Amino acid sequence: MDEQRTRGTGPPPRRPWHGPPRGWGRRDEEHDRPRRPWRSTAVVTAFVLLGSHFAAEQQHGERVPLDAFGRALLVVASLLLLWRIRYPVAVAFGTAAAALVYLGAGYPYGPVFVTVALGCFSAVVAGHRHAAWSALGLLWAGHLLVAHWLYRWLPPSGDSAAGWGQELPVAAWVVAIVAVAELTRVRREQWARERAERAQAARRRADEERLRIARELHDVLAHSISVINVQAGVGLALLDSDPEQARTALTTIKAQSKEALGEVRQVLDTLRAPGAAPRTPAPGLDRLPELVEQAAGAGLTVEVTGRAPALPSGADLAAFRIVQEALTNVVRHSGSRHARVRLERARGALRLSVDDDGPATGADAGGSGNGLAGMRERAAALGGTIEAGPRPDGGFRVLAVLPLDAEEDSR
């Protein structure tokens, strides 16, 4: 057997049993088990014992003197509160039963009812409303039996029936406990909902921020790396035959990589310090000539017609990134070396189109890549639309419609 285990062919050694894994009934002693309220229970116990002692002196001759059994009932009713968080239903009925035995034994009226109030209060707050009401109903029904019928056979001897008028304060006391407990329960549920909504809103903002950063990084890197890739190919092809042209390609690569690093650094700075103001302004359509120049360095001639109206910063950035991504797709996926960018204002919206004459090379430019998905997300975030696909006469078109703000439209 030992030889088999050494070779790995025998059965594996049995692992010692450490109980079921977490989530299968075993609770972590430090994290899952609620702490018992020792301090508050000690204060309540002291209050109940002292208060009952003074109540016994005030009711001397009317009720049974407080003896060891009576004090034991008070201590039991108070110590049950140690488990009011973990077992609220049992504590509610336990304190009610202890108080009922205490009253049936003829001991003085006093703060023993505080233990019942706290036990039922904890049950209601924990969501066990019917159990708390049942415990209070049990105590009230027992009190009615003792005060109006069983008093003949229970101590103190010679006791008479209680007046029905004293039931009104008892009823008011019960209603007050239920009302305060229900109010606390509702308020705690409201706080829990608010915390959950705030946490959900925070997660949603974090997801939106991650999506925004992912779009920014994709747009910056896809465009810059496409230009660098094209220029690197040109430089390698002309390195021996035309060193000057190769030098120009390497110069373009250097400038493009420097710009890309600057934009990536800006995005990462925003990620490291959320809410911090960017060091450089966000790009907009005023930088469209730079895109044209970069595309020309990649061998793509871009013709721009029309002039963009004044746009809010968010729409301006989205329009710039859409043009950038569309030109990047032309460089990467189209055999055409000519593209047309058209800007026009129509019906309170900016219509932005980027066309090339094709044909497509390699991967289909109309695929569902991250670039087109990012453009659609940018447009949808502003209430706009994106249409991208082959043209009837050949080539490919990206058409974006971005609504203008009312204040910008009124200019």
C-alpha cells in the first residue's frame, strides 16, 4: 500500500474531518455569530432588581413580599435578554412567561414588564411581528385571568378582583410597545433600503467610470497603434531604398507614440484620483486638423466639409472620438486611401458622417468589434444614434447623429 501511494496509483490519504464547510450549517465563531449584549442586559437586570425592591416596599401588605423565588424570576427574565438578538422569538415568549409566573405568584407590580417590552421589541425589529404580538397577548390574557378569576386561589390570600379600569393603562402600555417597535422596524428597513440603493448607485457609477475609461483607452490606443503600425511598415519597406522617407515615417511614429502616451497618462491619472481635474483639456472637434494630419501620415487622405457648431464638452469629446475611431477603421480595414468627413447641423442635431470608397480588406469593418460598440455607447449616452455599414455604391459609412443642447441650439 505504501508503495502504491508513493507511485501515485493507490487511493489518496484520507483527510481529517473538520466539520462542514462554511455555508453548510457551520457558523464562523468570530464573524457570523452575533455578540451578546452583556452591558445593556446587566444594566436592565440591575434596574429590574432595584426597581422591584422599591416596588415591594411601596406595596407592602398588598402583595406577596419579594423572596428568593421572586428575585430568581426577575433574574431569569432579565438574563433571557442576552439572547434577544440571536433568538428573538424564544426570548419574547420566555420573558412573557417569566413575567406571568411572577404575577401569578402575587409578587409586587414593577419593572418586570421592562424585560417583556425589550424582548418583544427585539422580536418586532427582527421581523417576527406575529410572535411578539402573540407573546404580549399571552401575557395580557394571563393577567386578565389572574386579576379577575384565578385571584381566589392564588396569593396573596384575601385578594379581591382588580377593577376593569386598570386594564386601560395595561392596554395603552401594550399598544405603546407595539407602536414603538413597529416604528423602529420600519425605520431600520428604510435605512437598509437606502444603504442598498446607495451601494447600488456607487456600483453603477463605478461601472460607468470603468466603461468610460475603457472607451478612452481603446480609442486612443487603437488610433495611435494603427498609425504606428502603418508607418513602421513604410519605414521598413523604404529603409534601404529611400532613407529620407523612412526617417519621416520614424518621426511620425515618435510623435504619434508621444501623443498616445500623453493621453493614456491623462486617463490613468483620472483613474488614480477620481474627481480630479484633468491636466489637459479633453479633445474636441477643434483638433480635427490633427486627425487629418495623422491620417495623412498613415497614407490616408481625409477631406473635411462643413463646420461643427459649438458643442458641450461631452458631445465635443464624443464627436472627436467617433471621427477618430472611424478613420482608424478606414486605415485598418479599407483598401481606400481616401476618406470624407462631413459635419452639418440639422433639426437640432449634429450629423457627422465618415465615408470611404472601399473595398474592405482583412476583417470586415462592419463587424461587432469594440470600436463600433464604443461609438454606439458614446452616442447613446448623449441620446444620439450611430449607423455603420456598407454603402449601396460600395465602401463603408459611419453616420452619427448627436443632439444639441437647447441652449446651444438657440444660438
